[in-house]
Amino acid sequence: MKNLNKKTIALILFFALGLISPTIIHAATTPSLGQASTYGILSSTYTDTSGATTVNGDVGFTTPPATPPAGVQTNYGSGAPYATAGADQGTTLSTLALELCTFTFPAGAIDLSTDVTHGPIGVYAPGVYCSTGAVNIGGALNLSGNGTYIFRPVGALTSTVGSVVNLLTSASACDVFWTPTAATTLAANTTFFGTVIDDSDITVGSTVTWTGRALAFGGTVTTDTDTINAPSCVAPVPPPAPTPT
């Protein structure tokens, strides 16, 4: 301590006493979906316009499609755990809404594939991306890096025909969430990843390939010759409680 000047010693004491706190960067975290995690489709009304959709994952509804989807479903219809899954969907949405915005787009509608305000065009690192308007995927969208991605548009979520979401460098569909406040519409031939929570209705165009979940417990999900695979994810471990000092 003899070699330390008075300013250095004072600074050490301030940190030790908690009078100065280092800056804390809040990273996005993946919430638990509870019983909703096993559902590829969760809705009030489920409609398939083609009768040729495949869903690998549970399918929940109170009003069924004319033709059941192909694929593997452990739970189908409104039997347990349908009601619990709906409640868990609401809890997850509330949790996602509390995440702090990593980046907020300029006012108005945003094309995620062409936006340059957030960083490299078409490339997104883990974080919480907030928009005051509708959000569109207008081409290639690259999610790059291990972590949680949350897209929170105040408005609709849409895609352009043939758009592709790519997962790069350890990004996982288990950690991608979309929470629009208006209806979701994925155009034909879109390749999509992540969980959409949207009771304003989810419409999936023809021949869409989706690894994730269409969760609209209070609304309608419409498909058309699509393939939806609910990902198998390890439930996130809650952080340990802080130790009193």
C-alpha cells in the first residue's frame, strides 16, 4: 500500500464500500415457455387451407382444421396441457416485455434485412431489438452468435416471398423470440426460425419452413402446405439468488 497514492487508495475504498458501482450491461435472457414449449401451434382456431401441412410438435386449439396436419404430435386439441400452455404463453410474453431494449430502431416501419442503423446490414447479434412500427423480413436475415434474440415490434410482423432467416455461429431457434402487437404474416417460401407469440393471429403462407412455434392462444393460426418443427430445447436455468454481503 505504500506505493499507492491517495487517489488510488480512495478509489479502492469507494468500490469496496459500494459507493461507486461499475457499469452493468444487461444481456437478453431466454425465458421458460413452460408447457407451451412443446407446441408447434397453439391457438383458439387452427385452419389449414391446403390440408397438407406437417407439424412436428403439439397442436392446440378449440376449433380444429378440416384435415389434421401430418407429423408427430403428442398432444392434439384442447385436452391437457392446452389450458396451462396458454397461461404459460402469457407469462412468457410478460417476461419478454420486461427485457431492456438493446437497440431501438428509428420511428416507422423497419425492414430488418436492409436496415443499417443497428449495425452491419442484414446481420444481428444477440439482443433485444425494439421498434415503434411494423417489422418486415425483406430478404436475408442473419442471426449471428450464441445468445438470446428478441424482436419487439409495435405493429405487425411480416416477411417477403422467399425471405430467409439464417442462424450463424451457434445461434439457436430455441433462443429467438418475436412479439409483434399486430398480426403476423409470413409470405410464401419463407424460411423462418424462432417463437412467435401473437394473439392477433398468425398466417403462414404456402410452403413455409419454420423451426419454432406459432403461439396464438387467444387467436387464429392459418397454415398452407407448410412444415413447422417445434425445437427441442433445454429449459433455461434460473440465475442463482444473490448472496447477502
